Amino acid sequence: MRRVEKRVRIEGRELVLTNLDKVFWPAEGYTKADVLAYYVDIYPYLGPHLKDRPLVVTRYPNGIQGKFFYQKNLPEYAPPWIQSCPLPVENGKRLVKFVLCQDLPTLVWLVNQGAIELHPWLSRYDKPDYPDFAVFDLDPDPPSGLAEVREVALVLGRLLSDLGLKVFPKTSGATGLHLYVPLARRETYEEVREFCGAVARAVARRLPELVTVERRVRARQGKVYIDWLQNIRGQTICAPYSLRPLPGAPVSAPLLWEEVPALATGFTLKTIGRRVAEHGDLFAPALGTGTALRMALRELLHQ
């Protein structure tokens, strides 16, 4: 197969894009060039959600049906202009040089390396122990599905709102839903996780037939699992507008709350452009609008 390459200049950086005709989604025929074009087009909306955050990427050099691996460390062969931040992981046993995706050339270089999924930290590199988001990941266990996720999301969102918190929903890009709560970066991951666990258990008490907080998959009994354990230093969740390596090339798409009752998950590489053209970045208000959890926790304990 002929290997298509192209030399481009983006924001003053020169990059050589390789294997542009390699098929990444065989059923749809989407190529590496399609993935690069998508991320270039969506970057004005995606970029603010990556900036200043240590980044983990999932690389699929031969497409979604090939072998994949997670990349945390910035490779030695990376261009010198790519920014990074060294952070200790595994309780300080190891130092990882995380990528900081601060500009479009960095994102293009990562995608050219085969990156499909983008997983930023919930905290920024200047205060890595203090997240500026709490996240609830709603994951249905069959036969539970989208209808049950919608119902749980509405109850969970209402509870958080009643506690005085702002909540921003987005599709996971698969079968679930993510709810983000912007924080003021005053609580540690441990404090945030404790709060999220208390909220998840409160919802489980209200919806015992629908909700579980049981981490073991075999014990979920066809319910919607509220995963609050994502709120751990170094744990990541896919970014808004990140592609997912699944059939149809789905995208993790921000939602309006009024869309949740009739939630569909059909946002893809080919359709998300029309959506942002109509709505802009629905997650933009989540940036820099965080509140402290202490008052909310006090309110929750008195319910």
C-alpha cells in the first residue's frame, strides 16, 4: 500500500504527517487523515479542556481493531517544542514526564503518532493534588441501558443542583454518561472522592432498583453503576470531544440538561461539527466557575 505523507506548517511548527491513508475505522473507511482533520477542526472547542492538564493518550497505530497502548511519558523522540510536566506517580515511586497539550501543533503530533483517545487529568499541573472537577461516571450493566442512565442522571443532577453545585453532562461516547461538577481547587482528591461517594450512596438509597455503587462487575445485577472512584490523582476520563475507538467513531459530546430526558448517543466524528456550529462549546462555562464543596457536603449530611 502506498504510504501517503504530507509536510505541513501549523502555528509556526513544521510537522511531517505520515501514513495518511491508513484505515483507522475499517467498517466506515475512516482514515488517519480523517482523524487528523477532525481534531484540527474541533480544536477551538477541545483545546481549552486540555490546556495545563497532564495528558494520557491511547494510541492505536493500526486503527481501532489493532493493538493499542496507553502513553503517559513524553517520548524522547518528541519535538523539543512540546511542553511537558514531570509528576510523581505510584506514591512517589516513579516520575512521569506527562505531555501538556498547550497548542494545536502538539495535538496534531500526538494524533499523527496514532493517538485516538485523549484523557486529561481532573487537575492542572500547577496544583496537581487539587482537582477542579468532580466526576460521576454512569455506567449501565445490561439489561440496564440508556433509558436507565437518563433516569439516574436526572436524579443525580437534581441532587447536586439542590446542594448549590453546577453540573455539566456529556456522553461518554459509549453507553454511559459523565457528570462534571466544577470545583474551586480547595479540596484534595481524597476530599472530593469522599464527597462523591456520599452523593453516589445517597442516589443509590433513593433508587435502589436502578443504582449500584458496587465496584465488582459481577455484583452490579443489571443496574447503573455510579463510578465515583474516578476522582483519584492520576486517574483520567476522556475529554469533551475526544473520539472513542468504537464502531461509528463516536465522540464524547457535551449536552444541554434539557437533552438528557431524550438522550441519544449518536454524536460522531462526522456529526459533531454541526452540533458545535449550532451550540458552541457547551462545556465552556464549566471552566473557571468552580465552587467549594464544604458547604455542599454540610448540606448533604443534613438531608
